Amino acid sequence: MTDPKGDRDARDAGTETQDGSHETRDELVRAGTTQLEVVEIREGAFGAHGTGDTSGFGGLTRPVVMPGASQKPYGGWFDEVAERLEAGTGLGDAIEKVVVDRGEITFHIRRQLLLEAVTRLRNDPVLRFEFCSSVSGVHFPHETGREMHVAYHLLSMTHNRRIRLEVTAPEEDPHVPSVVSIYPTADWQERETWDMFGIIFDGHPALTRILMPDDWPGHPQRKDYPLGGIPVEYKGGTVPPPDQRRSYS
């Protein structure tokens, strides 16, 4: 009979990495190197604060933190990938910062150099990140001038490695180069990100909506998008749509 607690202890000990590479988590992430970055301070509960909060949590203050930039050496093959990427022609300034957290590495790339960066990541024989498994958007309204984020997950089948790229753009100029010419799998993923977040992928072969109707106004997964909705009936009682319910804020 197995010991569940023993299994948890083994996982917590960090003997494996999420990407399944041969290095252990301890080799990839050096102890004491993670710095936290406070990106927002939230007050109250459920979007409410002050006297309008009937829950009693109006005085709650909670910082929203993200892992900050990591310092070299990153550990294991992370350093090899970072150095090889930076060594590419014109890519010396492509990386804004590198974040190593929970056995994973994220390269924050300047959007004007994204196409050159992914070309090197795919074609360089030491790197060989041949497959883009995901393109997704995130909206951070509080990050003035960097509100729109695009995350790319890349896989090297040759070396059995995974990395993440992240690119930012302002809401007033939500343009990011399309990577479809390098990674054809990004075609519909970029269309979905445009549809949901309004991020424009310059050079995409057919940037049209993929989920919402063509004439749909706005982009539903932006955090400033109105809730809307329809009333829902429960055994004779009716719950109004979210935009018509009482607001505590």
C-alpha cells in the first residue's frame, strides 16, 4: 500500500521538473533567488470597499505579487538557452527580463524583436524549439503602457525542453508581430487572442473572429468589458443579469 503523505513529500522535495527534462528542480532553481514584484494593491472584498461593503471585509488590503526578474546563473540548461538567444544577430537587447519560477523559465521579449527571437529559437541547432503549443492573451489594466500581454509556450522536441515567451503592448497600440510565418500552429491561436482581447497580430494571414460573431462589439475577455448577461429563472424566481444587480463598489 502506498503512502500518500510520502508521495506528497517526494513531490514537495522538487525531484522533478514540470517539463520532464533530465535536470531536477533543485538544479534548475537556485534557493533564495526568487524576488517578488508587487503589481497591485487590492482593497475590500468582491470588488467592494468602504461603507458600501456589507460583508464586513471592507478594510481588507491584499497585495498582488508576481515573481520578479531572476539573476544569472539561472541553473541547468536555462543559461544555455538564454545565452544562445542573446547571441543572435540583433538580439542582444531583445530580452527585457528573465523570470525563473517553480522550475519554469519565462523570457520577456521586446515586441519589435519578437519575430527575430522566435526565428532563432526555432532554427538554431542548439535551441530547436520547433513547436509553438499555445498563444494566449492577458489584460492587466493597472500596468500603464503595458496593459496587453501575449504569452507563447514553446517546445523543443529535439532537446525535450519547454520555455515561455511574454510580450507586452499598450492598450492604445495593441500591435504585436504575428509568428504564423515561423509557427503555423499559431494561426487560430492568434485569431482567438484577437477575438477575446483585441490584440492585433501584424502580418497574420486572416485576422478575423473565431468565436464571436463578426459584428460583435468589443473583446469579451478584457477586464474592462461590461458583464451583460440574461436573467435566469429558478422555480418561479428570477435572478437578474450581472449588469443589473446591485453594485457594492
